[in-house]
Amino acid sequence: MAIREEALLWLRSAKRDLERAERALLEDDRVSVVFWSQQAAEKALRAVLLAVRGGFPRTHNIRRLFEELGSDLGIDRETLEEAYALTKWYHVARYPDIAGGVPDELISRREAEEALSVARAVVRAAEETLEELVERGRGGGEEAGGASRREGG
């Protein structure tokens, strides 16, 4: 069975978010870099989950998405730990009370560059995984009956 079109849409969206993060880095908009980096990684993982499981949990937690997937996508342990840390940027970049101040004043260039680097690795690994599934003719969400599963969390 072919990969669900929805999975490919999520991957395309992840790649667009990665491009947004890269443009933001050029403008030294560190808040946007970390936010879009987190979003790119999250959407890339959702794409793979749709392809192999037929759905994904409703969460912004990168660790939980990897755990749901049951795979590290071939990402080395250090990068995987850094990917888990992307979750914080979903909240810190958006909410001063969570950040403990104005996010623009707190996020360093180094943190922004690291977030972008990790997001690139996750998106690349997801893309390679989906390409492999296409080559093998898998990815229809057979395990979950082909329907998207979005649950609270």
C-alpha cells in the first residue's frame, strides 16, 4: 500500500517550517528560529507516524513522538537528546511567563543555531525514512486501520 498522502503533506509542512527557521536565523530572529525548528521536528515525526502507524498522539512533546514511533530513525544518541530538548521551545518562544522574561532577550544565537541543526537532522531522518517506505511499498497505516489517531496529551 502506498504512503498516505497526509503523511507527505506533514513532511512538506515540516520542510517549510525548517525553511522559516533558516530565514529567521539570517535575520537574527532567534525566537522564530527555535519555534520553527521545534515545529519542523514535530511535523516530521508526525509524518513518519502517519506513514507507519496511521496516526499520532496530539502532543508537542518530541520525546513522546519518538517513543510512540518506537524508533530513533537512525539519529545518534546525542542528537536524539538534543531533539527531545526542542520541546521546550514550543512554550518558551511563545510565553514570557514560561520563559521567565521576554523570549527575544533570553534565547542566545548559539541556542538558536543548535535548535536549527537538530531540526535539520530530524527532518532529514524523517524524509529518508519515508523514502525507504515508498521504495518498499509500505506506509499505509495498516496497524491503525489507516485512520488518523489524534488523542489528548
